[in-house]
Amino acid sequence: MHTQTSVIVAFALYLGLMMYIGIYYYRKSKNLSDYILGGRQLGPWITSMSAEASDMSGWMLMGLPGFAYASGLSAIWIAIGLAAGTWLNWVFVSKRLRNHTEVASNSLTIPDYLRNRFHDTGKALPIISALFIVIFFLIYTSSGFVAGGKLFTTIFGLDYLTSLFITAGVVIFYTFLGGFLAVSWTDFIQGMMMFFAILLVPTTAVIAMHGPVNTAALIESEFPQGLSVLGSAPDTVTLVIGIISSLAWGLGYFGQPHILVRFMAISDSKELTKATRIAMTWVIISLSAAVAVGLVGRVYLPELLEGAKAETVFLVMSESLFSPFIAGLIWSAVLAAIMSTSSAQLLVTASSVAQDLYKNLVGHRPGDRELILVSRITVLIVAAIALSLALNPDSYILTMVAYAWAGFGAAFGPAILISLFWRRMTRLGCVAGVTVGGLTVLIWKQFGWFGLYEIVPGFLFAAIAIVVVSLLDAPPSKAITDEFDEAQRRHIL
């Protein structure tokens, strides 16, 4: 594809704005709380949009449409699971976590919260938590770089390696400089761009094919198997396992550090009700449109073929449907999606390394300036490793995301949920849950037993480990239960 000047101008305008935001907030990040949580000063719009933009990423515009292109309406089960998980997370976790992290010594990261929640003076919990964050975010961040590589290769015909370095360079630039505020504001802009782009493309394609009735008739005649929400499973057991695995994506929300940290950063927990409504509107419409892109794209671009190329359906449709400048803006939305999540993941990983690994391993008490420096160096190191994992252009974005999503959901989801609702939970129970959840995903993924998505056994075994070990352990101290009760009191107010 040729590099039209108008496409380059659209990209340049967008990238220039993102870099300006990074530089602007570089001057605003004066201490570690500013860099990691933006000083807890986000409003409901920024909180909700940055949470969803960092959640959905390039896989919503490329991975999910590609899956729907190949499998049809059965992709809707993943969308349903994600929408349900999003709602449950906002309703049952967001306000409790916001209040409890403030009560628990103004915790800045998820491992920081878990340590403070149980008044843990040891090093096991923060170090184990930080290690799982680094492992799974390396996979997650590399999936974003793969998406960026496919983006620039498809649009500009650049070689894949060059495309990877361009994507990583921009993400690193404003994450390295601006920290949480830069990431949150760019996520807000990117979330809005993603929303309008994912709606515009399938709607325009349907109009180009002479309306919804004609489009539906084309799908029925050319891709009839794609109209079944049950997919093409060979037997009932495989079908049930497939549906359970797809719906289980929703379990992952309770343990995603880059999403949970948005709840912790809102200025007032009372604003979370408004933020929930904004987030759910965005999610339901966007996920439905993403599945529609794949389904409509199957008849609009039947020559795209199966395999990893299917994940470029959104990009190719945009070029075919719009003028170069408009297509450039839409492609910028894809880049926005990639950058929003990759930057959030890099920041959370860097924050966890500084707060939970570095502080526990060095022989002195580091100051804010030193911890910010460690965070920024970590951004560079993690990005370099993620780039090395993204070198294969035939990697499936959705497969990589699914692995990392399961890892976080199983390692941290049960620990976060139970710690917010059960005052009898103990430190050893938390350590057991995080360890069992993370290891189960790592092991189950290698063997793929029963074809069941690894988040299901990981989440279940972690929850059991937390309850069993906590009950076998001595009850938590009065200071811990009093703090828990104070957080619950704030939740009710």
C-alpha cells in the first residue's frame, strides 16, 4: 500500500499530540504518587475512558474482529463475557478498592495494596506479586507491539521489524516522561477515537453493500456457518467448554492491574457511579461493533483468508471505504488502542518493579526521585524484552492477550475480590492464592487440558487456596480487621 501524504499527515498530527501530552505531564509529575497514580485526581470521564481504552487495546480493533471474521457470531460469547466482567468489576470492586487502598496506607500499586491490607512486613507477597506482573505484562505488552507491527506493515508496507520499533518508540516516549497523568489523558483521547472508529467502519461497509438487509443476505449465502452463535464445535462437550472458556474472559477483569489502578486514582469514590455508566455504554457498543466488523468484513473482503491475516480486516476495510486522510485518522485510532494499553502496562510494570521489587531488595530506603528513575529505567528494559517476544509477524494478537489476561485474572482476581469482601482472609492465604493462580495458568497453558481456557482452573484453584490457607492460619489482628471495617464504612457512605 502506498504511503499517501494525507495518511502521513493524519498520523503525524496524532502522534505529535500524544508526545506533547507526555512532555506536558513530565513537568507535572513531581513525586511518586503523581507518576504512578496522578495524585488521585482523575474525574469520572477520564477514569472510565482511560480504564476501557487501556483494557480493550489493539485486540478489540484487530484481534476480536479477526476472530469474528474466522468464526462468525460465536465470537459474541467473548464479548458477552467481557461486558459482564466489566460491569461486575465497576459495581463490586471499583469503589471498595478506591476506599481500601486509601485506608491501607495510601497504596499506590496492587501488590502495595495487598501488602498493606494484611500489614505484611515480609518480602514474599510483594516480590511474588511483582514477578507475576512482570511475566504476564511482558506477554501482554508484546501483543501490543505485534499489533503495531501489523498496523504499519499493512498501511505503509514497511518491514515488520521497523514497524515494531516505531510502535515501541512512541509508547516508550510518553510513558517514560509523563507517567500516569500522561497515560490517562492520552487514554481518554484514544478511547474516544477507538469508539467512533469501531462504529464508523462496519456502518459504512453496510451502507456500501446497499444496507443491512442486503448485507445480511450476503452473509447468509456466503458465510452461513458464521450466523450460528454456537459455532462449529464437533460435539456437545467441546461446545460447552468453548462457551465456558469464552465467557470466562469476564473473570479476568478482577485481576488486571492496569485497569484496577484507574479505580484507585479517581478523585472521589462517589464519582464511580457516573464512571460506571460511561464505561458500560462504551464497552457494550464497542464490543458489539468489533464483532460486526469481522462478520461484515467476511463478505466485504472475502479474499482476506484465514490465519493471522484475518486480524488486519479492520485496517483493510478502512482503506477501501474512506479517503486517505480519513483512513489515516481511523488507523490512528488503532495505534491509539495499541498505545493506550501498552503504555498502561509498561507503567504498571515499572511501578511494581520500583515499589515492590526494588524497595524490598535494596539495602537502603530509596526516595521518590530514585524510585521514579528506577521506574523509567524499567520501562526501557521491559519494552526491550517485549520487543524480542514480538518478533514473529505470524503471532496471533488475541492468543497472546488471552494468555496474559488469564495470568492476571487468576493470580490477582481472587486475591483482590476476597480481600475486599472477607475480613477473615490472611496474609498467608493471599500469598497462596497469588502463587497458585499464577502457576496454574503457566502450567495449564503448556498442556491445554480439555481445551479449557486456563483462567477457569487458575481462578478456581486460587480462590480455594485463599480460603483453605486463611482458615488454617491464625485470624488477622484487630488492627487489620479495624482497618477493613473502616474501608467498609467508607463504602457505605
